[in-house]
Amino acid sequence: MNTFQKYYLSIGSNMGDKFKNIQTALDIIHTKIASFVSISSVYETRAIGFKGDNFFNICASFNSNIEPDNLMNELLQIEISMGRIRKNNDIYESRIIDIDILIAGDLVIEKQSLMLPHPRMTDRLFVMLPLVEIEPNLLHPILNISCREILNKMKKNNGVKKINLLLNNPRNAEISNKYNYIAIEGNIGSGKTSLSKQIANDFDSKLILERFIDNPFLEKFYEDKKQYAFKLEMSFLADRYQQTVDDLSQLNFFNNMTISDYDIHKSLIFSKINLNIDEFNLYRKLFYSLHKSIVKPDLIIFLKNSVENLKRNIKKRGRSYESNISDDYLININSGYSDFFKSRPDIKVKYIDVSEINFVENRLDYLSILTEITND
């Protein structure tokens, strides 16, 4: 599964410090798997089917591109690390932590190891109450009705009640509190798109991705730069301008932030490298006439990476027309960005060196980037 799915979890505990157990589970999931989009209130529930202390239960959601089977295995490992061992029987018993996947997008899975949506979720008030709290209009993939409708049909009882305890969402909320619009920039192959997607999914943000693959001149440019440079840069400028206007003209600054994998100033930077002086002067005049009407990012994050890493990443993504990109061209792009940002102190730029980390495959590396973003 290459695309992100929205997962909904049920987490419960009825042994020891139940509130702390749930918070610990949230913290570990955040560190190892994904950042939570939403976390419900805590609900206290009588033990059902056996004698035991009351449960604390919650529901929570996050976005992830992990396969459901792999995610379930990771959640089971978290349970084990907290002292829970699941037994291969249907006997209900007390547990220090219980983590179940309820729904994963619109997926329907029927396996012995995992069934989605969770087959017993619609019978459990302690699941449906917190789930409806965080996502009332969530559709059940099989019943094709909202969770709110399911809850309304359920028999209510006094065995489930919301309690006055507030869990901490370990997600670095300071990012979304400080910035409405963040642009991720960097050289070719620096990881701009990968980081943009991850941040947008973690924070449930609007995502703007450059539509380079639709550009009819890009492949031709790498074959004959002199002939196609001006056509390429003009077409990129037109598309970036149109996309920025369309996606940001009605930007709601009271809702979630927006993440983009480019800033329109890259048009100036690349055109200065690729065009002759007369073409660039003409291009620059057109750029600034359009630039006046564009919403500017609150922050540009520039990913610094070594040329060696850039070449490796470019090769890994397998675009044939990029196979002959030279070291000198990448060095010139780095210099172009550096010179431009030095000339524009009015633009807020944060440089993050990613040459020694792998934020795509190592979540701790990714979390370290989020920390850097919030550090002034």
C-alpha cells in the first residue's frame, strides 16, 4: 500500500495506572508509527464478560502508509513491550493495554489474524462513543452508514461514562499553531515531496504537490537544454502560478495548515541557471508581475543534502530523463538557492541538513526534523 490510509484505533486498559498505560501507548505509537490526528476523551467502562476493574477506553486516529497486517504486528509488539501477552482463546480477562484497529479507510479484510472493520465494534458502546466523538461522519465500510447513525441505534446504558481526564497528544502541535502555510524546498532529489507528504498526513493538512510530471517540455529539456529551457521555465511558471492561485486563494487560516513541496520562487532560481541573460530578464519581469497576487508561505524549509545523496535519490526514483543530471548542475542549483535567499532577508527560511539522516525510513529522524522546524 503506497498511499496513506486513515486508521482508527481503540485503546483500553483496566490494570494498574490505566490512564498512564493509555498515555504510554499513545507516546510509543507516536514515536514508532505515526502522529495522531485526533484523540478522544477517556471513557470509563465496566468489565464485560468477566470480573475485573473498570476499563478506561479511548479512540484515536492517524494517517499511515503501513500495510494493515504490518501495522497490527507493530501494535502487538507495543502491547508486549508494555507487558501484555495475548492468548489464543476467546476468554475475556483483565489487560494492562489493549490496542485494536477498528477501521482502515474503506478497506475490508477478512483474515484469521486481522478483520477490518473490527467485527465487534458496532456492538460496543465503549468503542462507538469515543469514535463518534472524534469522527461522527465516519462511514462503516460494510454497513455504509455513519458511525453516528450506528451509535444512535445502540441501546445506551450507565456502564459507559466520559471522565474528566485529558490525554496529551504527543504530536508537535506547535508547528500547526505557528504556521498556516509551509513550503518545503531543496535541490532535485533532496526529499521535498516525501517530507511534504509525511507532514501533511501527520497533521491532516492540505497538500500541494508540484505537477512536474505533466510538463511536456521537461524530458525534452534534459535532451536539449538550449532549445527547450525557455519553454520549460515558462510552462513551469504558468503552472505554478495557476496551481498556487487555485489552491491558496481561498486558504482558510482558521483551519489546518497547508504544506507544499515547492515555493514559487524556485521559478526564479532555476530560470537564472537555465536561461541566457536576455531571456532571464524578460522572465523575471513576468514573474514579479504575477508574484504580487500570490499568497506567500509563512516558512520555507530548505533541505540541505550532499550531491552524492542527491544523485543516489535521483537514481532510485528511476526517471530516465534525469539519468544524466551532472554534479555541476546540482551544485549550481544549490548555489542558486543560497544566493537567492541571501538576497531576500524578508523571506523566512529554515535550513535543515538531511545529509546524514533518513527521514523516509527512520521515524526518529523524521521527528527530529519536526523538532528543528519549531526551534527558532
